[in-house]
Amino acid sequence: MAVRAAVLPAIGAPLEITGIELPDPGPGQVRVRLAAAGVCHSDLSLSNGTMRVPVPAVLGHEGAGTVVAVGEGVTHVAPGAPVVLNWAPSCGTCHACALGEVWLCADALAGAAGVHARTSDGTELHPGLNVAAFAEETVVAASCVLPLPDGVPLTDAALLGCAVLTGYGAVHHSARVRRGESVAVFGAGGVGLATLQAARIAGASRIIAVDVSPEKEELARAAGATDYVLASDATAREIRGLTGRQGVDVAVECVGRAVSIRAAWDSTRRGGRTTVVGIGGKDQEVTFNALEIFHWGRTLSGCVYGDSDPARDVPVLAEHVREGRLDLSVLVTERIALEGIPAAFENMLAGKGGRALVVF
């Protein structure tokens, strides 16, 4: 039976909403009926070639749903179970996994090269980032499926698969924000809003949101921002003015642009930490001189998937949801159908809104 999906026929081409044929789950595989899928900036990066994947492909990597069937050898989930999709499963055997750095697994995206499904004319399709969540149903490796803990709404749980894991991890694992520290978050999209909430959960004393859009101030404050700064050439100066001329203890960049990475660095106090979450293109070059690196004594670090271990962190996030500390609905500014994904991409490019959520 065919299911509807958003297919990227070629890099740079418009998405096509069409029927695809999924195979039955084989050994070590799980079939999932999607409840919802978040539209992440990484999907836009895949569609325009900033990040490369085999095409044609079914995009979508942030999703949650219900298990329909399982293949031989799958024991951790059963039909009817609510689950979160994990687009970057770790192999457990590579060098990074041996070090416990599962978010850097060398084989995390190996599944993206495989054949996921076929169109009605037999064209082979790949899963964009392993899980192909922009579809009514998907078949994935068992390692891509995490049981959803009780107390988390299934539709909103899709956000746990990327935006929330990334934002929470950036604060708690990468930057390691301590209670009482000040934090600036650059970008108030889905990941940025999750980062703001994570900073609040961590007990940050001052949380400054930075974005190009004045319309996002209300969203940012609802997520935990105590201050809102419109991005400009004076951003770093404004942030220092809010922090006794020192700068923030931690800046988290969620945009992936050279100008905002540089501004995040300049907004951080002497000896502070700057964490870059945003995925930028190769043309986004950031420059520093040797003297300022010495003088400021700052730490600049990248952050992949929030330096998170989904199997460890999803239950922690679920507990925050149950206790009311984490509000997933704050991240969602639009609920759409598959046909609404291209418009959601355009909103991202224009800097509008938080997370668009495809609801099936």
C-alpha cells in the first residue's frame, strides 16, 4: 500500500508530494506510522545542497509516531508502541563510540545511502537522514527507534528527535551552563527556542535572545528569555551593556552564519564559552587574529546534535516535560500538512517563526 511522502528528486529541486511504496520491515527493522514531523533547518540544508545526501530522497529527520510492525530480532519495541525517531544512531564500535562520544559516530548516517522505498514507477528512494520522516509511514533500522516515555504528547514528541535534543544538549553537555551564569542565544528558531528553555532549566541568571526579527520577541520570552536584542552591528555592544560591560558567560549560536558566529564570540566575556550549533556553508568563513585569541581566553567549540546520547537524554527530557519545566508547544508556531513544507522552508529563509510541525 502506497503512503504519501515529500520527495526531493534532485538537489535544488522543489519537493514533490507523491505516493511511495515501502517494503515490509526486514530483520532489525521497524515500521512506524508518523504522528508528526518537525521541519528543521537541516532539511532545508539537504534540499539546497549545503549538506549532501544521496538523491532522490525522502527528507525529514525529526519525528514521532506509533510502531506498526517489527522485523525479526526487534525486541525493544512492539506494534502499538509510541516512539521517537533517532536520525543519528550510533554504531557502538567506531573510535568515537568507544570514547563515549556517540554523537560523533563515524557510521551514524550510513543508512542514508541505502534504498528506503520506491515511487510508483520503480524509482529508488533514499532516506534523507536515515529516517525519512516526511511521510505518513516509514521503515527504519531498530536503532533509529526510541520508546517514548509516558507523559509526553505524541505529536509534540517529534521535537525531541532533533530541536530539543540539540538545544538542551548545547546548554547542558557542550557549554555546560552553570546555575547563575548568563547566556546569550543567537537565533530564535526551533533550536534556539529549545536552547532558551534549556538555559532556563539550567538556572541561568540572565538569558538574552538575539534574532533579526522583532516578531520573535514574544516567542523568545515565552521560552525563557529575560532580554531580547535585535541583531545588528551593535549586538555585542548591547549584550555587554546588559552584563555590566563584561559579556555573557556563554553564547550559543544557532544560525550557522559567519556574522552571527563572530557576534556570539564578541558577546562572550573574557574566559567565557562560545558554542556553535548552527550548520553553515563552506562559504561562511570566520576569522580571528592570534592576539585576540590569547587576550580573551575564550573557548570556541562546535556542537553536533547537542553532544547528546538520545537513549540517555530522551528520558531526561521526558521528565522535564512531565514536571512542567519543558514546554514543547512553545517551539511550535505552525502546524501544517506535507504540502506546507515548501512554505515552511521559505519562512526559515525569511527568519520567520519557530518550528513548523507536519501533523499527519
